[in-house]
Amino acid sequence: MSKVRVAVFGASGYAGEELLRLLLRHRQAEIVAITSRQNAGKPVSTVFPRFTGLDLSFTAPDVEAIAKSCDAAILALPHGLAAEFAVPLLEAGIKVIDISADFRLRSLDKYRQYYGEHPAPELLSRAVYGLPERYREQLRTADLVACAGCYPTSSILPTAPLLAAGLASPEGVIVSSCSGVSGAGRKVDQAYIFPECNESIRAYSVKGHRHLPEIEQEMAVAAGVPEMAINFIPHLAPLNRGINSTILLNAMPGCTIEKIGEVYERAYGHEQFVRVLPFGRLADTKYVAMTNCCEIGYTLDDHTNRIIITSCIDNLTKGAAGQAIQCMNIRFGLDEAEGLL
Amino acid sequence: MSKVRVAVFGASGYAGEELLRLLLRHRQAEIVAITSRQNAGKPVSTVFPRFTGLDLSFTAPDVEAIAKSCDAAILALPHGLAAEFAVPLLEAGIKVIDISADFRLRSLDKYRQYYGEHPAPELLSRAVYGLPERYREQLRTADLVACAGCYPTSSILPTAPLLAAGLASPEGVIVSSCSGVSGAGRKVDQAYIFPECNESIRAYSVKGHRHLPEIEQEMAVAAGVPEMAINFIPHLAPLNRGINSTILLNAMPGCTIEKIGEVYERAYGHEQFVRVLPFGRLADTKYVAMTNCCEIGYTLDDHTNRIIITSCIDNLTKGAAGQAIQCMNIRFGLDEAEGLL
Amino acid sequence: MSKVRVAVFGASGYAGEELLRLLLRHRQAEIVAITSRQNAGKPVSTVFPRFTGLDLSFTAPDVEAIAKSCDAAILALPHGLAAEFAVPLLEAGIKVIDISADFRLRSLDKYRQYYGEHPAPELLSRAVYGLPERYREQLRTADLVACAGCYPTSSILPTAPLLAAGLASPEGVIVSSCSGVSGAGRKVDQAYIFPECNESIRAYSVKGHRHLPEIEQEMAVAAGVPEMAINFIPHLAPLNRGINSTILLNAMPGCTIEKIGEVYERAYGHEQFVRVLPFGRLADTKYVAMTNCCEIGYTLDDHTNRIIITSCIDNLTKGAAGQAIQCMNIRFGLDEAEGLL
Amino acid sequence: MSKVRVAVFGASGYAGEELLRLLLRHRQAEIVAITSRQNAGKPVSTVFPRFTGLDLSFTAPDVEAIAKSCDAAILALPHGLAAEFAVPLLEAGIKVIDISADFRLRSLDKYRQYYGEHPAPELLSRAVYGLPERYREQLRTADLVACAGCYPTSSILPTAPLLAAGLASPEGVIVSSCSGVSGAGRKVDQAYIFPECNESIRAYSVKGHRHLPEIEQEMAVAAGVPEMAINFIPHLAPLNRGINSTILLNAMPGCTIEKIGEVYERAYGHEQFVRVLPFGRLADTKYVAMTNCCEIGYTLDDHTNRIIITSCIDNLTKGAAGQAIQCMNIRFGLDEAEGLL
């Protein structure tokens, strides 16, 4: 079988670097272009020194030319810009796998509220949400994949089965997450220099973080309710990679720890990238770093009748680049885990 | 005025080190003994190299002898053991300031449930809870001070005024905290070696942590209800010092952001060690490291009708040694901030 | 071709964990046993939670039984113990790849001086030093491989070609290295708990570290002199993985920066796991983390007539497990990079 | 006695923050102005949130106005700019304590070579090098103090006495230092964002770092030779505060470990801010963090006949702000340790 020819647009950030790391060991994919307006013409090693020796350079994002030689385009562009690239790529028949937030929200209103005007609203209905464990069948034929965000991935995977099974109430959900600093991107800002992050734990955007409507949307789908309102509190923590989400759900009558275990077993027993921990163990970012795995620990607190979940992913892998490749593998009929183990 | 003569029992851990750091610059206190069974006879610098050059050695914890030469005893001993020391010290007329958990819980049943048999239950009723911003008057005459725990300090200070004012419901309270590793003490255990903590965020004891009943007790006192049941989820984060507590409270009808601000102003406007942040700012552990300050940020989420609070302390200072000295200062009629600025 | 059947002895430390990580993705190797006296019978995930779900358990180190089913044994045992295991394994015809220090020193006297009595001195002469870039040919037929230590690998690779080419003097060599804390192993000791390592840089064993005679031996071989005496100063730094060695060499008359570049090109231009950086760039641990690569930067200081080298490896990969697998691949005629890219 | 009225120019960086921290607890100094062109008019807490509640704002650097109300000016300005401010301040009779590099080098040529044109060369001869342990007498009457740099402080203090006593050769000196990231200032640059520094150790400016001529100058003064040429290799390490310098000196004939100890005792036995460690102990940044102390460990390596020294300071305290205040205390006849313990 011939290899999938992949172009990565906007490849000069941390998600771009992780995409390269993963694609370089993917046996059925071939990188045909990596673009960066700012670094066009430069060898990849000038931006990512770990790839010193690799014969690959950034090019300008010439969609028309690149479209002629690729099968799939992975967009690691800022929101807004991603949609602008998606339009001509889709027209040229390229499968688009978007890591940005542009096509994650089904509601145009929510998009406007959290991100501003949408550059290509007509595409919203074509997008499939890129969370394979929830949307695998739709992803097999998707032309436009809207990869799930990092915080949403860590929050939706452990909650959706419980909401769907009626073990947890859609009311009163709380997600409190800590993210490593690579989650802020390769952003040069005083808030992210080492001495401002080291020895620091701080919450931010505690109301209305952009991932909030995405989490609410997918939890509501799982729960089978039209809308949900939850609290999502992100924190910045002094580590490079990893998200730890602690989630509290109100248990519904009849919910037991055994039933939770059974629901998880049914949902994820066969999944390669979701690891539900034996009862009593809690998740830890260090066990998922550099992997595409989501680790889930859980318990039931009789005291308050709440289900307590801890869920960890690597924000750059399962939270971004790894998920994109997993989606690509599904779309192109490859082994879903290729390049990801 | 003559100086307060202080003995520190169990001084070889991180809280002991912080007590020494603070007492050495205290102008009205004098260290008369620091005890450590294991290190008796050794200069303090063999255990804490930062004090190299200081002419001070550990002694065996000979209560009778030490009681003759001190006015106050600060106990940095494990729970259980602290109570055993408190008995003869109190009998000898020494003011006891206990950093352990032995006298924090008013309910003997709760103590048994969380810690085991109590070695000196008859003293429970004599203890005053060592959180000066809540119990200053009682502390002025207390013989036995049960200093508030680190997580409880960070949780109770920001919530008590709101519960007391009826702005927040006693139902459905959630506290999710991250602590630096010094919070585990100077414990030699595989879980705490550097590579197991670095690049790691993990929850632990998510049900029934020993600080849970203490937090519930003091929140219930503030709320004026007999009992409360909350969720308290502690996490270990890769920093040395600092606790960040994110707290969610259900807002009561009529609660507004302005009222919250007014309640805080009344409660803490005059306090030296509580810093309520201007609306819109959130707390950060790095701004309270090595200080006795509790920093509180807050907002009101209309979306879920919850009050969101972020609260930070240094677990070794306001969460342990600093608080002990603040209590001692109050008890001995000294400037409350002496040694702490 | 049938797979190489590998047994890992002493697999419960960080080097063992890294061996498992690498062997699990090796397409021509099969793990037939992992031993741990202490953890015999336990699933690997109880010791290394990241392998949760993997169907593999520790066994007791029953050499006789294991020898029947394996082709190669990788020893991740403490020095002294490794030699005891090597003897019966070699007798049973197993290829032994030893990560310990037992067979690295050719001089029995040096071994005694730095490590104590040698349990199997008769084997010393059979061992090949496991640094493929220097001993590849001998490794092809070696029965006993003494894998190079972590600090030695980072020091010998960048200096050997310059010493051999006569560009650098064997006199006055200085190696100052910083290692991440995983270099201390998974040792439970107060010196390695998080608060003792974080925010700390400290030198240790500045005279007579056990890696000193190993570095001197291999540098002397390269320089073609009977003996060398250098300074090797190791430091502990607050990171998990990585060694950075800064090396100063006295330049010999006629040494130029161009000649250094040419010598490196000849020595390593074709090597997959040595990356000599373009002139002007310096090495960084973060670019070799989780890889089997040694990154080398260099310059020539006219001011003092010294060659300045910075060299980085991942202590667990090129400094231990990766190197072992590279040696194994060579010994068994496999692609040298299998499992390592 | 009336308090020394201090103005801090260029107070918005990390050295400025540390100056504020120290001056606020100084009992004989009063802050009359803190300037920041960029932040003029803003409360100090907007730049340094830890000072929330402090009634102090940045002002524009109006030298003429400020000179009327202050006795001392501490300059925490970039080099070049500092000299421009020093001129009018000195003319107005203000004592100037400069943290920049502008007046550290006695040789105008060296300044030009490393920094460019000097804005006020006529002042060079008036400056006293601000390293109290070496220049205390001159500092008592200095109008212009050129505070020693951070790396130089950590290198000169442990070597000067040995060079002066003839125990160490001025030939072949090597200084290899690791600095925490605050040493780079509060600089917003991709190289200093958290994920680029964490899990990273890297050398930089290994030839011709700007602190090199300063170190060489002061070592030469101590050694009583006209010039010295040394190697100085700085590294960036993942910690906030602290410099660890490992220094190798060639021992002169007759040098013994006892003589080194005696020389240190004579030089520093009475010093409050230099802590020569008992023989066998090595320095650690964590024991000097947030202190004005320089910690020195040493040994003699018979093997190579080199003296090995490890020396640690807090780069922001003894390496910048603390040293400035120590110099100010000396100049104004105050207790040298005021504000620094």
C-alpha cells in the first residue's frame, strides 16, 4: 500500500514538533510538507534542534501547490486561520485534520461568543469531532476532522460513559485541571518564562475558558440532554507535559462503584489508548507523558454521593498531535495505533 | 521586656527548619531547646546545613528538664506523640503550641475515625484552634493551641466569612488543592524521590484525607450548622512550597460579587496576613512563598451560580511554622507580626 | 528470522524500566523474563504503573531456568552482583550485556580500588567495552559486553577522536558534568527526595567518583598513552533525565577549529547516534531526552588555547538501556538502530 | 539616626524586586523612589504582585527631582544606561551603588571589547568594586560603587585568598558555573520560557561571556599579576535562584589542604556572609537561596594536583541586590548585615 502523504500546516509550535516526532516513526505516512510562514526556507532543525540532521525544511503555506502532492493536511494553526486553510484544502479533495478549535463547536453562536466571527460557518456541519473513542465510525469517512482539545479530551473520555449510562447527573459537574506549560504553546510572554512558572501553581480563566463550551457540548451529547452548564477550572503547573483533570460528578440513585467499573469496561475495555486504572489507583501525568494514552482513576464518595475521577493525558500527544494521527489512521484505514506506540 | 523562651519539640523536619528560620529573626523570642530523639547531641547544621555556623544543637526531648527553662513549647511532632508531650508540658505550666493534628478536632469520634485512639482526650476541650484570623480572642488566653493544618488554613480562611454571612451554601462545597512536596514532610519514601514527583501531578487520598474533618468542622462552625460534608481533593505538584486551593461554593440567593467583596473587606481588610486580591486577580503560590500570607482571589460564575475562589499559602509558613509563631505572639501579647515580615 | 529472546535481570529500577520501554517496541526482540528478587510474582505494572495492562510479571532470578529460554541476558544489577550472574549465564552460552560497572575496567587493581574485590576476575579479559562507536567490530562477536557508564559515554565520545588525532593533549583534561536525578537510580534516600533536589545544584564525589577510572582508561586508549589523570566533577541537577558534560582539553600545536570539525566528521559523520552540532551551537539535554543520541557542541578558545566541548546524552537511554540494546543489536546482527528510533 | 533615603532606578526586574524585598525590612533605610520608565505611575503590585497592599508606585526616572530627596541611588539599570544616570547623580552628591557592569572593569579597552563604547569613562577611576569582603575599606568612602556581578562574586570570593597566598597558580584556572534562570533577568525571550528551560541543562557564551574580564581582573589583582586568562563556562539550569560555581585551580608546590583551610579561616573566619564549609562538605545552591551568603566547599585532588572548589550564592541576593545593600550599609556606616539576615 502506498503511504499517506501528509502536509502539516503551522508546524513551528510544540504541537507541530510533536507531530513531526510521531510522523517520523509512522510507517505508513510520509511528510510531504511542513509549513511556517515565519520560518519558510529554514531547515526544521533551526526551529527544533532535536531534529538536527533531518533533511526537511519549512515551506511557505502555499495551499494550492501543497494540495497537489498530499492526501491529508494536519492543521496546527491558530483558530480562525485554520478555517481559512481548510476551505481550499477541502475543495482540492484533501482530508483535513484540524487541531485548532475552529470546527469543534457545533453551535455557531457558541463559537462567536468564545472565539469571534467564524470564517467558514458552512463547514461546521461537515466536521466530525476528533475523539476516536467516541466518534470512531463517523471518523472513518470524515473529510474534516475537528480534533478534540486537550482539556476536553481529559474531561470527556472519563465522564461520557457515566453520563450516557445514567450513573452520573448532568447537573453540578465540576472539572478542575492542571496543565503543563507546553499547553500554552511556544508563546513568548512574561507569564510563561521559567521563573514565573516554576514554584508556581495558579488558576486562570476560571470562568469562560474557551474549552468550556466544548466540554459542555460533548458531555451534553453523552448525557442526552440539550445543554449542560459545568465549572471548568484550569491551572498552570510547573511541568512541561501533562494534564491532570480532577472531575466530580453527582452520582445518580443506584450508582455503585461496581456499576461504574462495568460501564468503563464496556466503554474502554477494548481501547488501546484509554487505560482505566484498577479500583483504588489514581491517575498521574508522568505515566502518560510522551504517550497517546488517557489514564483514568475513579472512586465513589458515599459521604457526598459524588463520583470522583482523576484523568491524565499528555496534552501534546493525546491532547493534540497523537490524537490527530489516531484520527488520520482511522480515516485512511490504517492500524489505529500506527506511529503511536 | 524579657524574651519568650521557646522550646521546639521534634525539630528535625521541614516544619522544624522553618520554625528555626523564623525564630532566629524573632526579636522577642529566644530558642532554649530544639529536640530530636534521633539527632540528640548533633549540631543543628548536620540536619539543616543552611544553619552552618549557628551554635545550636539538638537535645533529647527531656520534657521535665526543658520545662524548667521555657515559657512556650512548639510541638512539631507526629500526631499521637504530640499529645503525649502536651500533657506534662501543660502540667508544668508551659504554653503549648501544637502543629500536629492532635487537638484540632473537637469530636473525639472524628479523631478516632481518622487518626486512631486519642492519647489525651481530656485536653480536647482546653485547646483553641490556632487560626488567628478566626480565633484571635480565644488565643490570647489559650494554654493549648492546636494550630490549623495547611490545607485547612488555605480552605477555611477564604470560605468562613462567606459561609458566616450567608452568601454561600454549606451544601455542595468542593475544595481541590495542590501542594508542594515539602507538605509531605521530610519523609524518605519512593513516592517522594525527585523523579517520581517531577513532571507529575497526581491526586491522593481523594476520600477521607485527614484534613477533611478539620475543614468540615471549621466550615460548619462558620456556617452555623451542626455538620457539613464536603469534597476535599488534595494533589501533589512538583514544587517545594505552596498550596493552591481552588474552592467552589454554591452562591445563596442575593449573593453578588460586590457583597462578597464587602464581606471579605470586613473580615480581612485589617488583617496583616490575609491578602484579598483585587477583583479579577487569582492567587499564585509564588507570591506567598516564604511568607505568612494567605492570598485569596475570587469570582462569581453566573453560569453555574457558584462562587469560585483560589487561595494560596506557603504550607510551611502560614500552613505550619509561621502560624505557630503568630499564635505564640498573640498568646504572649507581642506584636502579632514579629518575626513574620 | 526468529526473534532474539531477551531476559532482563534486575529490572525494577529506572534502567530496567527504560529497557522495557525500548524492548517493547523492538521488532526483533522478545522479552522472555524480567527478574526482580523483591518483586517476583508481581505484575510489572505494580512497579512501573506506566505499563498497566501489559501482561508481564517479574520472576525470581533463576538463572538456570531462564538460561534455557533466552539468547541474551541484559544485567541491570548492582555491581558485584552482576558478575555473579554473568558467570553461569556465560557458561550456559548466553550472550551477556551488562549495564553494571563490573567488566568495564580492564585493570583488576583499579576495580579493587574503586569497587572492592571482583567476583569474577577471570572474565575481565573476555569483556568488550560496550560503546559501539568505539568498539563496534569487537562487539559483533562479544560474549560479554560491559556497557559504558553514563558519564563515561558523554565524556569519551566527544574526546576520543580528538585525543586519537593528536589535536588534544592527554594532559590537563577536565570534565564537569551535570546529571538528572534518575542517574542516582530509583534510590530511596533523603538526599534524593524532591525538596532536597529541586532548586538545588550540587557537586558530589569530586575526587574519585567511580566513573573516573573508566573515563581515564578509555581516554588513555584513545590517546595512545598508558595512563591519564583527569578531573571529573559530577553534579546533581533538578531534572529527571539527561547528562550535560562540559569538557576542556588543552589544544595541541596546530589544532584548529577546522581540523576538529574534520576529525569529528570522520569519526561520526556516518553515525546514527552521535550528532556533532554545527559550529557555534552547544548541546542541550532537552534535545536528547528519550533518545539514544549523544549531542556534541565544540569550540576552540584562543584565549587559553583550550578546546571547549559540551556533550549531552539521556543517562537512561544512551547512558544505559539504549546503549545496551544498541550493543545487543550489533551482537545479533540486527539493524543497529532497531528499537531505538 | 535618620534613615538613609534610597532611590532605586530601574526597579522592574528581578533584581529590583529583590531590592524591594530587602529594603522593606531594612530598619535604617527608607525607599523614597523606585523608577521604571515603562511602569511609571503604576503601583508596585502591578509589576510585582507579591507586594499587593504596599503603598508604593513606580515613577519616571526624573534624576534631578529624585536627587533632591535621596542619599543613595541603587542602579538596577542595563549597562550603558546606568553610567548615564550615574553622572548627574554623582554631580548632585548622591552616593551611587550600581548593580550594572558599567564601572566594574578598570580597563576601558576591556569595557569596549565586551560592552561597547563607555558613556562615562571619566568615572571609571572613581569607582570602587563592590565586593565587601575584598574592598571593605575603600567602600567606606566610595561615592560610586560598582557591585560585583553574580558569577564573579561566586568565583572571586573562593579563589582570591588562595591566589593571594600563593597556594594556587594564576595559570590554568577554570570556572564552570550553573545559574538559575532568574539570572537572565525578567527577559521575555523564547529561550527562557518554561518548556525551553525545564528538563534542560545547557552551556552558553563559553568563550567571552561578559563576566569573564571581570573575573580575570579581580583574580589577577588577588594573584598580584598583571593579567590572567581563564576559562569561564556558564550554564543555564532549571531552577529559579542560585549559582553553583565549580572551580579548578592548579595547586602550587607546598599547598596542602590544611594550608587552604588556614587561608580561608584568616580571610573569612570573621565574615558574616561567607561560609567556608567544614572539610568534606560541598556547596549547594539550596542552602544559600534567599540569603546573602556565599557558601564554599573545597578539596585538594592529589591525583591531578588541583584544588577543587564548589561555591554557591543566590544570584539575586549576594549576586545583586543583597550585595548592593551590604555595600550601602558599609558606605553609610550602618551595621553591615542590616536588612540581610
